[in-house]
Amino acid sequence: MGGPEIFGGGFYGVIRRAIVIGNGFAGSENQSIGLVRALGLSNHQSLFRVTRPRGGIHERLHWLPVSLHKKLDYVMKQFQTVRGKKLIPLSAEKCGLSDILEADAKHISKMARETFEMDGPLLVVASGRDTISVASYIKQLAPENVFVVQIQHPRSGLNRFDLVITPRHDYYPLTPHAQKQIPWFLRRWITPREPPDRHVVLTVGALHQADSAALRSAASAWHDKLASLPRPLLVVNIGGPASSCRYGADLAKQLTVLLQNVLWSCGSLRISFSRRTPEKVSKILVRELGNHPKVYIWNGEEPNPHMGHLSWADAFVITADSVSMLSEACSTGKPVYVIGAEHCKWKFADFHKSLLERGVVRPFTGKENISESWSYSPLNGTAEAASRVHVALAERGWKVQS
């Protein structure tokens, strides 16, 4: 005889809500939100943030944990004005200090414990280095009431989380090729130090929100703007230099020449810059291509056409620095060309090697005929990661509300 599932992890083992802990960066937060979306909890999620103070001394001491940055920021703002030898403290109002903490592990864990019998377990999904301490502390304070997923490798203490989801190239330091590049006396300081264990999920690229349903919705929303453009439509996404993928005006000049070489085969060309794109890079492309009748350059004002571009583009050219933009484009099954991979090193170079080996990208040479398509097996990392979350929850006797 059937009845309510109140025992054996039944009623109390159904996850109906999720908390996303972000760091204020779209690339990180989109991964968490994408996973929650793939689990079917988009309409039952709350976003909390851990925001690291920026600028000045904080950039030079970027290796410090975010908790110390916040304390340092508070002290600096309290004693911002120096008159002679006396430090004059400023008021909290003038310092712009908030009375509300963005992501409080004690508050979240208390809520998880107190609402467990009524609402079931709480799924916590965090991404980025600055969220590690908060997410792990929630797990420590409410281990029987939460399931904590950390996206991106936390470098140490993997057992602080129920599941860790990270790209394969984060384990590049353990490969023989990488070990040869590391002086023997530094190897103990390079992380990760051990191969992934059973509760680590490896993906090719980054998680994201650009699933088939999202792309269908974007195609509808952007139909009037993009459907009538001459084809093929080439979309160019430009990021910005990173520590392991450095470039500047030289790449912008190279990209400009290569785009001019393929314009004959394009019906339309649309260019988007990211927040990380240096002004010297964007200025070159605007100057050289901005007046061409086939070219549209997004000015950065809302609405952001990114999802529309993903849904309507026939092909992409993407700078090598952005794992997120490449992962999204490579999930569409459309041709993806990469520029600047030769500037990447360390694990970024390993990421590009894996994309080339899978046949999901090709180097952008300027000799392409954009009207000629090619196919590959699209990346599906977000759905695959969500499937692993379901498996891990089932091992605990829990499940996500269907």
C-alpha cells in the first residue's frame, strides 16, 4: 500500500531549494547558476555573495584570503584621513560600510537546520576561490542538513565538500609534462598534489547556463533583431588578457587583419567585448572595422546580446583567454575558431590542447570560408555534472525534487 515518503530519506530527503554563493564575477556565478538550472531548481534558488575589496593594496595582496582583505579594508577606511601624525577615523556612513553581510555561513547553516523538517535538505553551490571558506564552513556547521558543491578546484581539503566539480586542466600540474616544468623544490607548493578522488567531477570546460532551452528562449527573444541579418553570421567574442594568457594590441591588430580576410564570406559580423577587454584592444577593432557595412560592434549597453548571439550565430571566433565563452560556444555544435592560443601557457595551454584533440575548435587563420560548416560532438559538461550530483545525492538517500 502506498503512502507518503516520510522514512528512509523520503520526504526529508527531497531537495527543493538551492543557495548559490557567488564572488561577484559573472564567469564564476554563471557556473553555479547553470548547475542549479540543470538540476531543475532555477525557480527555487537564492544568491548570496562574498565580495573581495578591490584596488590599491588589495591587488598587490591578492593571495590573502578574503576575510583578511575585508578586515584590512575596514581598518583602511576607518583611518583614511591623516592629519600630521594623528589618524582621524571616518564614520561608517562615509566609508560606505554595509550593516548586512553578503554571505554569512552561520546564518545559512542555521536556516538549513531550522527548516530541514519542513523544507528538506538545502543544496549549496559555490564557485570561485573567495567562496571556499564560506561554503566549507556551512558544511561544517550543518553536515546533516546540506549538500555542498564547490565548483573550481579548492586546492586542498576536498573532504570539506560533498562534491567538487572542476575542469580537467586544473589537474595539469600532475602530468609528466607539467612536472618537468616545475623545479623540484617548488613541487610541494603546486596544487593539486593528488589525483582526483571519487567525489571529484571532471569537466572539459566551464559550466554555464546556455542549455538548449535557454538558447531556444534567446532565439525567440532576439528573433526580430537577428533573424533577418544576412547569413552567415559570424560572432566574435573578445575577452581580456589573463595571467596565463597574456596579449595586448598585437593580438587586436592580428585579429583585425584576419577578420578583414574572411569578411568576403560573411553575410554579417557582430563583435562583443567583455568587461576585461583592454581599451587599447577595443579601440583598434572599432577604428578598423566599425564603419564596415557588414560589421556591428556592441557598445556595452543593455540588453546584452550574448545569448542571442549564441543562438543565432553560424560560427564563432573567440579569444583564447576565456574558458567560459569557449565552453558556451562549444556546446552549440557550431564552428568555433580560436585566436591567441599561442599566448597561453600552463593549464590554459592544456585546455586548448584538449579542445583541439576533441575537434571542437580550430585555430583562426583568416583563410576560412565562414559559409562552410563543420561538425563535432558538442560539450555537455553542465548536464554531465548535474547527473553526477544526482548520483551523489542518491548515495546519501536524497534526491532533487522532480
